[in-house]
Amino acid sequence: MRTQTIHRSGFVALAAALVLLGPLAHTHGSLASSRHFVAPRILRRLPFNEASSVQADPRTGRIWVTQAAPTYITGTSHADDGITVLAPRTYKTLKRLQWVGTEPATDVIFDANTAYVVLANSELVLIDTRTYRVLRTVKLGLPADSEQSLAIDKAARHLYVTGPHVTVYSLSTLKKVGTLAATGESVAVDPVTNEVWSDNYSAATAQVFDAFSDRLIRTIQIGAPGRPKGCEDSCKVIPAGSDGLAINPATDTVYVDDTNSGQLFVINGHTYRWVKFIQATTPGTYWAAVDAKRNLTYSINDNTSTLNVIDGNSNNQLTHLSIGVPQGPKGCDIFGYQQHCTIGGSGSANVSVDTVNGDVYVANYGDTAFVAAGYLQKPSTAGNVVVLSPGRWH
């Protein structure tokens, strides 16, 4: 806390001012509560068929959009698969990158002037972010189409790749140096504690590892019977399916998304205990991202195509807003297990925060189709990247 010295010569004037202010001199809480939250607003909708993720280069603010058409829909075109790099603010296309066979790109992460792109065929492509020249391509040896996502620990110089386990590679040599004892759906690194967090959808757990030794520190049950303190009457525990996580290193808080129940679990990163969960309106919570500068967390709901904004201090939901078209009527399953229903939506796949200018990006994959006799048969061309202004206190 910043302190200020009051000299004796100014003490009388200060005392007089306090008398004039009267009650206002003691309304710190009232003044704080008078702040109001300005919700994010949609700035642009950029058309991108099958947008699978969107990330901003932390050095330049350039926006990297990956596109990956699903393999489970008959007749899906992969013509758009690859990566598009956009200029910040103007959203002008700077570069379009595609690979032999138009291989889908599923995730991208940055380290210095290098972008690491993982492809659905389990190849890792290193790209110079200044020239867009491909520096190297590495076969990871992982099963293809295995929901691969990336994380980097800069101190340990490790690259983490999910699917079906979390595999550890040296950033220097890109050789495999270990495997975490986790069946990871997603992975994130706390740069302050150098801990690696991974979640397991089927086991409904989050696991914490030491980045230097790969030692398992803790396994945390997500959605297990029992409720966090203060949640006895207002919360409902539903069998979970964790499918995305984000870390706020400033508050040592970890957020784990649960797709099945639509809950966002809040975990104390020091005690490894979940202290709260935030209930979305419907199941389908899928991904989260943290704006550490503004102490906000953004979570998307895949089924309703909504963006939820969470206060990092209270972990209360501040607002939610629509960012796409809902997947379809209740009971109409996107994977086609329900008979004769039409799904028309823009399902959200990823949310990220631009650390350069604060904008929020959401990738809507547009994975929609007519469902007949239990099969997805007619893929649509929906899909976009939504650009939003950052939420802020005023």
C-alpha cells in the first residue's frame, strides 16, 4: 500500500476539510461500491469457418486463428484448415498458412519470436512470427486427432502437449523428455509457482505437477460429493467432466471448466482446494481465460454460445453476453445421438485475452448440421471469431 506523509503545516487544513466532508470521510465502502462494471462489447465478427482457437502474439498483438474442420461429419470440407494471421485493430490478413493435405491446426502458443503450432496429424510446426517462415516440423508421435493443446513453462524450458496423456518436450531440442501421469484434456502453467495443471474429463479431476521434476503434487476431484464451504444450499453437485482450465498467477487461483454440469470450479492454487463453483445457466461450459491485468476471468458456454465474466476478487459472475447462436433446442445433441432435430448454432471453442491491448477473442467453430436418423450429414459454413472490448471497472 502506498503511504503519504502529512506535514504539520498542512494538518489544520486537512482537519478542516474532514469536518466539511462530514460523513463522506467514512464512506470508503460506499465509494468502492459505487463503482460499476462496464461489460465487454462486441467490436467485430470476423468470418472463419471452423475456427478452433484464437491467440494473440504477446509481443506484437497479431492475432493467430487456427481452423480445423471436424472429422466426424460426413462430407466436411477441409479447404479452410490451417492458420490465418491478422493485424490487430485493423484485422487485415497478414499471412495464410496451410499444409500438405490441408491438415487442420488445433492450437498455437508463443515463445519469444517463435509460434508453436500443433496439427491434427500430431506434427508440431515452428514458425518465425516476424517472417512467417517455417523453421522446423517435428513429428510428436502422438495419436492423430487426439484433442491436442499446448502450454509452455519458460523457466523449465518445457513444452507440454496433451493427447492422450500430457507429454513433455524440451523447448531447446524438441525431444521428448517425459510424460506426466495425467490423461490431460487441457494443460496450463503457473509461471509464478512453476506448476503444471492438467484436467481429466472422464475422471473429473485436476492434477498438479512440478515443472522441473514432473512430480505429481496433488490430484483434485472436481465435482466430487460434498460442497465447498458456504455452498450447502445454493449449489448442486453434478457428475463432472472437466474440459478446460485457466490460471490467474496474480491471485494464485485456478479455474476449471466442467462441460457436463456447466460449472466453473474455483481452486485455491496454494491449498489445492476448490473453494467455490459458479453455475452457468445450462451445461456446456468449455473454456476459460484470465485477464490478470484487470483481474477478470472469461468463460464460454459451448451450448448457449455465451461469454461469462467473473470478478477475480470475489469470484462472482459479473455479467454474461451472447456471442453466437445457441446450438439448438434443448435435448438436441450436437453429436447426433438424438433423432430428427435441427442444430443451428455457432458453438464456441476457445476464448483468449490479448495481453497487448486487452481485447477478448472467442473462436466460434460453426460446427452445425442437419441431424437425420441420428447422423450428422450436412455441415454448414458457419463460424467466426468474435472480438470484444475488455471488461473494466469505472
